[in-house]
Amino acid sequence: MPGLVPPPKQDRPSRVIARFLGLIVMLAAVATFIWNYTTQNNIELVEVSSVESLRVDPESLISVDGLRIRVVQHADGATPLILLHDVDVGGSVAMGDVATAADGFRALTVDLPGFGLSTRITEPGHHRLTIAGMAEVVGGVVEQLGYRDVVVAGVGFGGWVAADLAVRRPDLVAGLVLVDTDFWAADEWRQRAQRLPIIGPSMTYTYETLGRFSQRVWAPHCAEGGWCPTPQQVVDRDAAARIRNSTKSIHAFWNTPQASLIPSDLDEIRVPTVYVWSTKGPVPRESVDRIIGEVPSISVIQAEAWAAHLEAPATVIDAARVAAGR
């Protein structure tokens, strides 16, 4: 019929959904840009300190291969006990309770390169950010102190370094303690997120240094009755995190391939080895059984804890005594 106009076409449901999803993606992109920009500005504002400004005892700073390494002696016994921390910007802050419990040992905490009050390394792929590179540095520390036949205790990633040192330098290491070290664990989503382009450093700040979720990552079971940091530990960690380039250093670490002969050479460890397993922690029983099968001379001590070095430090020292043959 002349003069009639066809009714307007109705949008198909799929087209409406596509537009809605497109709007969500656009809003998410804008929010991510704002968050990343704000976070980068925060990093520049808070990471302004230096080790010199913290008035650190100069005798605790050792130079190894051009790096400043913080080494603190906490006890003065006969057998040197080298304590190596897990991945955390505060370095050895969380190892203080183990060092305090180390009766009979000359306990020394070592801040690994890039952590604690040691030199920040901002170049991804740097040799000193690898397991092998860190083991070489720890070996250099032991040599400079004039020690031999040391017991090395490492927590988490520190256990990787300790095991590598035991393989490479059997002339230095007389006993080995591995605390909640999983040689076969896959990276968590936080580590993978830190490798993303553009926003990777912001993810590092948010979860690893001074961002919103960093304290929760550091003490994840505090609200459940697990370890909670003391006010002084919070202050000490905060001071380390405010050193210039802290976020860049942790970000570089997570973007460095951790090339090492460990764990393929675990069967070459010849020193007495004790594994401390926190039964409520992240290391599954399967990994514990696997390391028992890999290391020739190993025993296991269980701790009913999320993190034995934090909640049951005396258990770690008991393991060190076994590794030392006491």
C-alpha cells in the first residue's frame, strides 16, 4: 500500500550483548589505565630512601662481586648457621625468630641480592637474580667471613639457593635444611601477572612491596591464627620496601628465568639434609615425597603450621641440629 513505512528493525539480542560487552571492556581498559598511572606515581613518591639514610651498621654490609649484601649475626655459637629467606622485599625480616631461637649456633641472616637491604638489581635476566647467581653470592659471603662447614637453612626460594650452594660448594656446606621448599611448584597467578607488559610493575607494587595487598601476601594466615608480624617487623619491612628501585628489583626478579641445575642435581647433595614440612602450608605431600626420593641423605620433620619458620622457629633449629650432626 503506498505511503506505508516499514517498522524499524529491532536489534538482535546478540548485537545488544556484543555492545554491552564492548562497553565493559572499554570501561575496564580505562580503569586499568587510571590504576596503572596512579600506582606508578605512588611508586615514585614512596620509594625514595637509601640504605645510607637508614643508618644501617656498616659492619653488616659486605661487598661481594660489586654488590652490597646485608649480613647480620644474631647468635654467637660454635657452628655457623646461614639463614636464607623466601621471596619478600623485606628479605631477612621474617627470619628474625629463627635466628633468635638458634642457641648453640652462630646464626647469620643474609639478604639475598635485590631483597632486604642488599643492592637493588633492576635488570631482568641479571645473573645475580638467578638461583645459581645468588648461590655464588652466598658462597662469597661465607668465604669472606672465613667460615667452613656451615649449615645452610633456606625457606621457600631460599631453599633453592641453599640446595644449589650445597651442590656447587660442598667444601663450604656441611649440612642443609630446606623449609617448605617446593622444587616443582608452578608459578601462581600473581607471579604470572607481574610478567605482563605495561602493568607488570604495578602488579609487583600492589602485591609485593607497599601496595594494597602486600601485607596480606606477606602474612596470609594472620587472621586465621597464623603468624602476624610484630610492629617492629612491619617497620623494618616498610623501610626496606621504601628503598629506591625496590619494586623494579622485585619485578626484575620475577622476570628473570631461574636457570639452575637444581632440581635435576638434587641427587648430588651429599651432606646431611633435613626437610621441614609445614603440613598446613602450600607444599603438597606429593612434593615432599618426591624430594625424599631425590636427595640421598634426607629426613623430614613435620610442623603443624602454615609456615614453620614463622610459627615454629624452634622446629627449624631442631632440624639444623640434626643437619649438623648433633
